[in-house]
Amino acid sequence: MRIATTIFLTDETITPLRLARELEQRGFGGLYLPEHTHIPASRDTPNPAGGELPPEYGRTLDPFVALAQAAAVTERLSLGTGVTLVAQHDPIGLAKQIATLDHLSGGRFTLGVGYGWNVEEAADHGVDWPARRELVRDRMALMRALWADEPTAHEGEFGSVRASHAYPKPVQRPRGPVNGPRTLIGGAAGPKLFAHIAQYADGWLPIGGRGLTESVPKLRAAWEEAGRDPKDLQVVPYAVLPDAGKLAHYADLGIEEVVLQLPPAGEPEVLRALDGYAQYL
């Protein structure tokens, strides 16, 4: 099982350069970074984990800039977002960012897609909250049109693009209905989420990794019903606090990668956490 990591990198934590070098030297498989453009100070949306929202949410580095730094000082480390809030981006510009990072890293980028949880943050980006899932699906289709080998137009409910010359292209080749970088969708288990995963992604990025015994068979059924090859489905538990029994259970479910949570801290504390996780490599 490949062991990757995630962390809220901020202006107060270990740097992307230092962390990326340490991860690759120690044999970890990847680095995934979350995204929040801002956290409105007066808000009504509760913290999904309960309690007060930790300060690192409002201090996160831009994941694409940070991952570009990580790509520049590594050769094998996979790089991902956990997650990109697609509804909060102009899809034409986002498609260029993603393709450029994947190109410059030699195809090491994984696009984690999320629908968001902070209503106020999304509202400042002009997102109609009830329509956000369909908005994300439409923007992903627009980006796939720009990533296509030949100029391809997209006319969608929320946006359009003319048939265009758009380079660089992502390194990974089309597979089934998907083109572009490896794409994993985050979110809580459910029929609508699983239908979208089967339609335009390579798999699921379940936060915390709970309830997979019941959920994974349902996702597999939706995947196969959509005509996708069963061996291509990827499930990557995300932001996991590990123990040997948990990882063994994931392996029994056919899971080949897990993303472990690192503390949003300075270099000494993060390196101590990596020392502790080394037993799982």
C-alpha cells in the first residue's frame, strides 16, 4: 500500500520545499494539499468536524503554488489536491493551472475534486449553493474539453468554451470517459456522489476512511453499472490517523493508497510525525 500524506501548509508551518524533500527521501508516496481561498470571519456554517474552526483553515497556502515548489525539488513524489474547490474557480484558468502542473511534474499530479462545505466562502465566489454539484460537473466537462487532443468545444448549463488550442496537455492519457490528470472526488457516500464518480472520475477520496466496508461495494456497483472497468476504480482514504489494524482492513478492501494526516505545525513537529508514520511504509 502506498502511503501518502496531507497537511494544512500555512505561512506558519514547515515549508513545501522542506516537506517535499523529506517525504521523498523517507519513501512516502505523495503529498496532498487542501484549498481554502479565505474564511469569512462572520459566518454561519459550522465546522464539519465540530467545535471551533482551527486557524489553519484561514491561513492555507495556495495548493498549486505550493505543489509547484514541491514538484521542483522532487522526482518521484506524487502531488495532489485534497481538495480543489472547483466551483470557486474560473474553469478555463483552472484547466491551464492543472495541465501546467501535471506537465512540469511529469504526470505526477492528482486532482482531488470537492464541492465545498463553507457556504459563506462559496458565496463570495458567486456560487449558488444548491447547484454546486452540477456546477462542478459542468466545469469538469469544460476542462476535459480543453484537455482533449483536438480542439473541442463545450456548451454547458453554467459555461462554455469554443474549440481551442490549449497547451500543455495533462500527461495521463484518456481512460474510459475521463481525460486529464488522475481525478478523485471527495464527499460523503451516497448515490449521487457515486454516480458522479462513475461518470467523470477515477475514484473516491473519502475523508477519514470510516464506513468503507458498507460504502465501497455500493460504489463498485455504481461504477460497473456505468460500464467502467472494475479494476480501474480507485478508493483513497484521506486525512487518516493510522494504526496497523485500520491499514490492514483497507488492504482487505483492495485499497492501494492511503493519505495520512500530518499536523499543521513547524518543521520539528512534522518531522516527528513522519518518524512515527515510518512504521507503515
